[in-house]
Amino acid sequence: MVVTRFAPSPTGYLHIGGLRTALFSYLWAKKNGGKFVLRIEDTDKARNSDEATKAILEAFKWLGLEHDGEIQYQSKRGEIYAKYINQLLDEGKAYKCYMSKEELTQLRETQMANKQRTKYDGKYRDFNATPPEGIEPVIRIKAPLTGEIIVKDGVKGDVSFQAEDILDDFVIARADGSPTYNFVVAIDDALMGINEVIRGDDHLSNTPKQIVVYEALGFDIPKFYHVPMIHNQQGKKLSKRDGATDVMEYKTMGYTPQALLNFLVRLGWSHGDQEIFSLQEMKNLFDPKDINKSASIYNTEKLDWLNAHYIKNTPNDELAQLLLEFDIVLTSHDKKEIILDAIKERAKTLKEMVSLIKEILQTPTSYDEKAVKKAFKGDAIEILNAFGAKVATCKNCHLPSDYHILMEDIVKEKEIGFGKIGQPLRVALLGKMSGVGLDTVMAIIGKDETMLRIANAITALVSSDKTVS
RNA sequence: GGCCCCGUCGUCUAGCGGUUAGGAUCCAUGGUUUUCAUCCAUGUUACAGGAGUUCAAUUCUCCUCGGGGUCACCA
């Protein structure tokens, strides 16, 4: 069974890059009928917060990503780590190092001065004399000093490291007894049965150290997939400064979970030429072997397009539901269908839908100057007036088609083009030159409101003398 | 600096020795529409550079250049 995991450290909101690796891990587990474990790496007490954990869970919930089993917290697993530290000590695979921080610093400075790479010199590796006074030791693992370590990576291929280039006896437990990252990750992954690790490729160079731990403990080494980073426009690692890296920001900006997931799954992964993936399709088709090797640049143009696509293809009931989050209540509005049908084709985000809806439902209080200039030429006011009268006498005006007939009538009677009535009427109803079809607007707001808006516009424009003759 | 990874249109990507180098997005143009948007059609734009290997390289090898990541008693 495939068991994957997402293992964030709760130091802030859920990052867009983190979400992508989470999604990949989730999909791969689901595709194989396996398990997706959520593990909170909260060993750094100074930087962690409960809020951050909540934020991650909130984002998961919004996007519909579900982890399997209980959430694992590293902070609760201290005893387990201690047990393995002692085991390694007993087996002589790890040892206590009494080098003071000052001495370590000194060592590094000397190495740097000699243009050597900085590494621990193994001073206490085979030490069995009386330890120096007043120093709490750290625990170091005996890492191989020579030889090759190969990371078999499903994305990058076999990546080979030379022990002498990168390894030294690294610390697995600090002076206060707390275990370090590379040690606990290996233990947790092994104990939780994680056999496919999908994570950012910034961890690739950590992997040999973790392999050292796996081997010392006799654990099976999982399959690794190191997925390339997401870069900002400058080609650097995406950071908070780049803006919009908090997953939940996308909710407030009016993106749908579907669109965001679809956007993310295609960043660094592809399945032929397919662009649109439902969550179910992702679960069926995702395979880490199709993950790209190179980093991608974060650019939301395609997200906008996907979001527009999903809005267009979402049933109105669902849209009404989503709009509730934006304080738009259409769920039991009698014109719900006609409103949503009218605007879903022209909005890129839910937020845009909100302003489109308000634009229709609210009586305009001002008129766009350019639009007025363009629309109100010649006898526009007269035409508009005549149209108003037509609406007033209309006995059966409910549907857009009813109003459309009215417009056709006036075009015929006055022998004018559609624009002659369309333009001034549009300004009167919406206050500007663009927007939803006029017959639709009138059907939505009804006969009385239509007449009111026409009257308002005429009054306003005549009194302010904004007409152009 | 050492080590490691990467390099196809502006962007996301397909390609897995022989293709007019494909799709998507963006942009532009045209059509549809009373307007805007949608939709449809058309178009511009890419194999970082140089050596090999081969009958043939975007594809394989090496070098150069460029970009990124990582080198802790952080995770």
C-alpha cells in the first residue's frame, strides 16, 4: 500500500508551494488506494503556533483535502525519539560529543581560512576518557566518512553524493536532549509506514543524511520524489514578499477550490495536453513520474482562466452557495437563475460576480461621463422617454424576451438602429456602457425599477445638461 | 566557495534520434453580440551556446554560460 505524507512545520499559514506538494502526495495516495498522513513538525517551540496548525487545517478543509488517520504531532513523540537515540548509543552507532560551541566555531573558522569545507572533525567519535567538566554533550551519529550515497529519486533519477563531500557526524540530539530534524523525519517516516515521500527539492541535499539514519536504524528507505520549487517572477524561491502565497487569500480573492487545485496540479506536472482536471480525474491520472524536473515560475494568468472556466461550468445552486461567503444571498431569490446565468460567463472570480450582481441590483447613483457623452447624442433622450412609456404600458413583461420585444418595437417604430436605444438605455440602467444584456437586466429588476431608472437618468442628464447635441 | 539540481514560445507544458517542434495561457486581429464578456477563427513568439557520437540531434555525451537549491545544537 502506498502511504504518503505532508509534514509542515506550523510556523505560519499554508503556503501555495506547500499546498502543491501536499496535493501531489494526497493524489498519489488516493490513486493507489493508499493513505495520506498529515504530520505536524512542531519541534521548534519558539517558532510554532497553534494558529498555524489551525490555518493549515482550515485550508485543507476549504480545498477538500483529507488526511487519513489521526494528525501526528512530533511534539508528542519525544519518548520514541529518545528510545532510538539510546539504541544508537548502545549499539555504538552514535556517541556523545563534548565539543563546546566555542570550540566548534573555532574549528569552522580554521577550516574556512584553509578553504576547506566546514565539518565536524570527529574528535569525540572514539572518545572513552573522562569527559570535560561543565559541558552538556550533544549526540552525534557515526556517518560513513567515505563512499557513495545514492538517492533513488523518482523525479530526478539516481542522484549520487560522495560521503566525504557532504557528510560528517551530524548532531541527532541537542545538548538539551531534543532530537534534530533529519533524525526525526527519518524515524517518523519509517514508523508511520511512509513508503513514498513527495516533497520539495530543497530537501534533496538533506536526503543523504536521512538515509544515514535509516541505515543506522535498519529501516527500509522509502521512494523519494523531489519536486522542483515554485519560483517568483525574479526566479527565486517563492516567499511572503511575493504576495498571495497564503492559500486562504485565494478564497477571499474569489477563486474556487477546484480552480486552485487544477492550477496547482498543472504546475510542474502534466498529463499530455490535458488542462482541465476534476479532482476525481486528478486522483485517477496523477503519477509522480510525470512530474517535471525544472522549477516553474509563479504566474496566475492561467489561474484566472481556470477560475473563469469553473465559474461558467458550475451549477447555479452551487454558485449561490459560494456567493454566500461574500454576503450575497441569492439562494432563494426568485430571479436566481436568470441573474447567475447572465453573469457567470463574464466573471473571472467570485468577487467579480459580486460586483456584477450589485451593478444590476443597485439603482445607479452616478453615470459614467464618457458613456453619457457617447450614448446621449441627438434625440437619445426622446427615444429613451418613448421606451419608458412603452415599458409603462407593458401588460406582460416578465422575461427577457418580453423586454426584447419592446426594444425591437421601438427600433422599428423610430426606424433606428439597435444602438440608438441600447446605448442610452444601458447608461440609464447600469450607469455605464458595458455589462449584462439589457433585456436581462430589465427582467431581473422588473418593470417599476426599469421605469424608475429611466426617469432618474433623464432627470439627471437634463438638469445637469450633460447631453451633447 | 564545496556539493547537488535544472535550462523548449513571456508563462504552464508535450516531446522520449527522423515532427512544418504540438497544446494551453497571455497578447494581437477578425467574426458573433445593442455594449462588455463569453464563444469561434486566425496570427506573432521557443529548443541558452559550443564541441562531439550518429546517415540524422531539441532528444545521447562532454564543456561553457545562465538560473536555482543546500551546506546549523532551524525545519
